[in-house]
Amino acid sequence: MLIILVDKDVAEQLRSMVREGFVKRYEMTGGSPELISGRENLIKNYTKTLTGQQRIPAAWTLEQVLYDETARLESIILKHALSWTCEKPFDTSILMYTRDF
């Protein structure tokens, strides 16, 4: 699938939603139904503003933003909490002092 340029604000909103999931719920890509629905709605509403040919690549790109941010945060957590697994509590301050959090 082709990665394309997407609106920076939309991409940042998705990253913020991922961070919220990690900090509030110790989760990776899952989350509460509201959080999942919020991400899905953000992507859906954004892609509706694009031409038909851009919609699928834009949705794919935004999903990659979501997964990349998840992997980035997971990597940071695992550097400091080696035994951490998804949905297990960890010291969320690990993320607060990370550059670009």
C-alpha cells in the first residue's frame, strides 16, 4: 500500500489518542470502545474530505501512524520496564520524561 502525505493535525490527534491509551489504560492498540471508536471516526471523517483515489491510501497511512506510535511507546516502556506486557501497569512517568511525548 502507498504511504501518502496526510494532514499533520489529524496524524498528531491519532498519536495523542495512542498516548492516552498507554498512560490511562496501559494499553497498546486496543483500548476502551470510546477510544477505538474515536480513532476510527477520526480516520473516517478525515478520509471523507479527500478524493476517492486518496481515501484508501490516506486511511492506510493513518493506520501506520497509529501502529508506529504504538511501537515507539512500547519500545520506550520496555527499555525501563523489561517485564511489561500490554494492559499491565507500569510507571507512566517513563513516558512523561521522554522526548517528544
